[in-house]
Amino acid sequence: MARRLGLGIVAASLAVAWAAGAQAQVTAADKAAAIKVTGGKFVDKESGASCDAFIEPTNVKDLNGDGKPEIVVTGTGVFCYGGAEQGYWMLQKGPTGAWKIIDQNQGIPTYLPTRGVGGWQDVEIGGPGFCFPINRFNGKAYAFLRNKEYQRGACARR
């Protein structure tokens, strides 16, 4: 039991160190540039409500296994994103140093251990309900792979 606990602590420490390493590779200027690529602030045309974009510390991570961090910018607000109340942009830094959008969607992204072309993690896009799409990178863009059901029959009409 003590040995398992010790191994768990070591694994947790390595995960924290890895996350800190990814954070250290992304500067404040990188984050500002990534936000700028997404537009930064969105205004709903009908209501005039604004929705801000931000980068959470956990949203700087290596999503394709190349050792370089990608940034996930999150936007929130019911007027901009409907019932999911959230949207996201996945960005990768290109060879010129400019950030480019790899994926953009409405919903709450959950990165799965399964991977597509180039080692990019599959993304489950959550929101209201019990049936969520899983998208996979095909070498050019993220595309629908399958649905994941959290309640039997939830995906029957999709």
C-alpha cells in the first residue's frame, strides 16, 4: 500500500512538473498574440452582450506530442455560445512564430488519450444533453469521428 502511494506521488509530481514546463515555454507575449488571433472579445449582434476570451493555466499543453505547447483559448457567455455557454480555439505556434487556429468550436473541450494524424489528441465536445461529438484530426482539420453517449439512446437520432 505504501509503495503504491509513493508511486502515485511520484507520478503526480511528474505531471505537475510537465505542466509547469509547458507553461514556462509560453510567454505573456505568446498568450496575448493567441488571444489576438481569436479576436479577443466578441459582441453578440442581436443583444449587444459581450463575451470575453481567456487562457486558463491548464489550457497550455502539448496536444500533439511534439514537445511544444499548444494554447486553448476559452470564450464564455450564453449570448455568444448558446446553451453550452462556452467555445474554444485550439492554437499552434507556427515556424514563423505566429499562432494559427487548428480547431474552433462551440462547447467544452475534453482531450482524450486517443489520437489522430500527427499525434493530435481526439476532442470530446461537451455541452447540454447526454450525446457529445468526438472529433479527430485528419491531417488538415478536426472532423467528426463519432458520438459518445452518456445515457442509452441519447444519440439515437443523430
